[in-house]
Amino acid sequence: MGYPTAPKWIASWLLALALPCTAYAADPDQDAAKNAPKDPYSDARAIVADLQRIVTPNGVQETFKAPIGGIDQWVSVRGKDRAHPLLLFVHGGPASPSMPVAWTFQRPWEDYYTVVNWDQRGAGKTYLANPPDQVAPTIRIDRYVDDTIDLIELLGKRYGKRKVVLVGHSWGSIVALKAALKRPDLIHAYVGIGQVISVPENERLSYEYALRMAREHNNQEAIRDLQALAPYPGPEPLTRERIIRERNWAQLYSGLTAYRTQSDYYYDAPKLSPEYTAADRAAIDQGNQLTLGRILQEWSRVDFTPVRNVPFPVFMHMGRYDQTTPSAPTARWITAVKAPVKRGIWFEHSAHLSPMEEPGRTLVSLVEDVLPVVKGDAADTKAGNR
């Protein structure tokens, strides 16, 4: 049993930060494009685009480029009614954007929220909008945190809302939780999906799971490879190569998607996204190459364990089978932390991709758990009435 083949695993080494992404060929030059065969997905994208159109009188559907943190960054905003609360989804990565996969699960959210997806610095459309050598020196966690705060304030002015529901997924859960702690006045509630609490503990648990499953399945190749990594993560700085090898086996045994050894539905979803061109899709991998190595050592030290009090409602969506960002540390943290409202919600048939794996349960939580908190927050006044 060998390693999954590239390119779909090109970024899997950093899945505790985020989700892997599929590599795509760049757009051909203009002359070649004239003679190229028709894109086999273009008709399907048109159908998805038609289905996704917001047609309600007070709805919003716009994708725009905005100055955030000193560079141009791309934002997508969708919802059936502008009066609904804003929900900002902070994607994984640091360069695995949610914009091209959101069509698979987001549409029902738009009945209750105005949903914002944002290609972070170095990700997708934003990667293409800025010279990489200008962005590279800024790849730091605190810069992403400040970008998040800048975007929330921009959204408030644009849509007349004082606060947002902040949702962080995987790597995005580091950025979003730090932003919420830094500026709780901007947050109705925080929702963590595949939440990172302690990177060192997550790495240890994921490794132990992979080795245990390899032994249960008598997978000698996996056993040898994992034992060669011991001690893992160990006292030395983590490297890209070591993380790739560990993730390979943890995800083979359903650590990314419950009950599956592969997650092609996720990797292939951008091909049908109306939001993304071929060049945008190719930029996903280019962004990974720009950002991952630059953030690795800082990421490997992240630990929210000492945080014992949060001044905002907090909800954790925890995949029972998640071995990418294992849920046990999150379950302990949400039990111990003090918050105005808190709840840990188990997704019994999910690993790391619960919005895709259990979209109905995700929607129910956003409506039944989170929305009442938002409606009870008197601070959500019009920005003009502050």
C-alpha cells in the first residue's frame, strides 16, 4: 500500500492547519485556448451558477476586491436578505480557500445569514491580485489576524452591521479565534470547525492514531514509515517532510473524511465552482507553495490551552473521526472554558470536513444554537446608529 499520488496531496502535509488542495493546470495562452477542446465542466458550472443566483428582492450576491492589510484581497458575499446577520467563514490553509467549495454546502445558510467567504493573503484569487514577493514577508499569524479584523470592520461599514458570527475552520480556527479574542466587540459568537487548540497535542494524537490503525490493519509499510518518524512530533522543529508522511497514513484511515480513504469530492469541487476560473484554481497550489513553509514553525507552537475565559458565546463543531485536528483537545477545552454561552457539538459521522460530511447537522446548529444568541445581542445595530 503506497502513498496517494500527487498532485492531490501536494499540501496534505499541513492539514492540521487546513485542507489539502488539488493542483490544476494554468490557463493556456490565448492562441492555444482558441484551439483547445471545450472545458468539460463549463455546462455544469453554468447550472450551478444558475441554481446559486440570489433572486430575492433584498438579497446580496457580490464578489469584489478590497484593500485589506495593505494588499488587495477578494471577498464573496451572498445571502437572501441583507437584514440577516453577517457570518464570516475563515478558511483553512493558510491557502486553501473556501470560496470555490462553498457551493457544496452553503446555500441553505444563506436563508438565515449573509455569508462571507474571503480568499486570505496568498490564497486563490488574492494570490493572483498581488506580487508574491510583496506578500511573502507578511506571512505571519498576527498579520492574518489583523486582516480578519480589518475585513470585519469593512463589512460593517458596507452592510450596516456592528458584529459578525465568526466561523473558523482548521488553520482558519487559529486565525479566527485569535481575532475574536483580540476584538470581542466585533463578535456575536464564535464557531470553531476542526478547531485547533494545541498543535503539539494534535500532532501527537494524529500520529498515535495512524500507528494504531496501521497495526490493526497489519500495514507493514505504514508501520515502518511511522516508526521511522518516532518520536513524533518530538522535540525538534517539525519539517514539511515529516508532516507529509504522518498525514498520509492518518488520512488513509479516515482521518480527513469519515469512512473514506480518500476525499476526492472535496478536491474536485472547485472544478464546478462558478466563482473560480482555471487560473484561480491553479493559484490554490501556488498560494500553498508561497505560504506553507513560511508559517510552519509559528503554527507548530500554537496553543490555546491556557485560554480559560472568553467574553463571547462559543460553539465547537467536533468531528468524531477527525484525525487531522483531533477533537479530544477541543472537547476538553470547551468543557473547561468560561463563556457567556458555550456548547460542544459532536458530529458523529464526520471527520475534518463536517460542513460537507453532515451539512444538515451543520445548518441545524447554525440556526438553533447560534442564531438565537445573535438575535439576543442588542449590540447588532446599524453601523450608522452607533
